Amino acid sequence: MLDPATKKTSRFDPIRLFFTSKGRINRQQYVLGWLILVALYIPLGAFFQLISGIVLFENIWIISQIGFMALFIIPHFFIMIKRLHDFNTSGLFTLFIFIPLLGQLIALPILILMSIFIKGTAGTNRHNQDLQLPKPQYCNNCSAPIKQHSKFCSSCGKNITR
């Protein structure tokens, strides 16, 4: 993942992915986050179904189900907000999901399909640096753009040491 502070690739950070709305994530990071949530949701959901017959007080089971759902809905909102940031769009669009019926039948599928299949904004946008393109380098001598991994400026021939 791209660390927003250093703009360099860093190790996987689940706290930044699931519990903050700052920055952007690309399609691969969105799908990875979604798969992690599903991988956690299925066994925990099966466990809650198993103990639902054992619990003596139905109210306790209902409250635990609400808490269980919140544990998975909130992180999904955060990854969806960061994915919308990659489109240079406000994360507030996730609130359309709360419109009864239309939100679940139209807005949620559209947001999920957009997040999976549409490429984000190339270059810098108002939410963070580009996730895929390195920042361009320029020659100090002639201000010409320098190709990545180049040792000499293609315009003036100056030796480039970094």
C-alpha cells in the first residue's frame, strides 16, 4: 500500500485501510479490503448463528447481531470513501446508501461496481498523490523532464546523481 505521509509503498496497514477516511486506494486495495472483510464475516457469522440457539435471552442475541454488523459495515464505508477519493469525488456519496430501497437497490451496487471496475483519477487529485505514477523529476540544468532510472538528462546530457 502507498503510505500517504511518505508517498512510498509500505507494508499492509489495516488500521489505515479500515478505520480512516483520509487518502485514496486503488481497485486492487479496495478488492483486497473487501475480501478480508468477507473472509472475517463468514466464519464469525456462522459462529453467531451457531450460538443463537444456545443463548437464553433473545435480546442479548439481537444486540450482539447489531454490534457484529456494525463491525463490518463501518470498515466497508471507510474503504468505499477512500475509493471514491480515488475518483476525485467526495466520500459523502456513500450516504446515498441510506436512502430506503433506492440506496440498496441502485446506489450501493453502482458504488461497488464503480469501485471494482473503473480506474481512478490519474495524477494528483484533491485527496492525495497519485497511487500509481511516480512524481516526475526535472533536470536542474535545463528543466527538462528526466526519464525514470536515467543517469543522464536526454536534453542537455548532464550527469544526474540522486
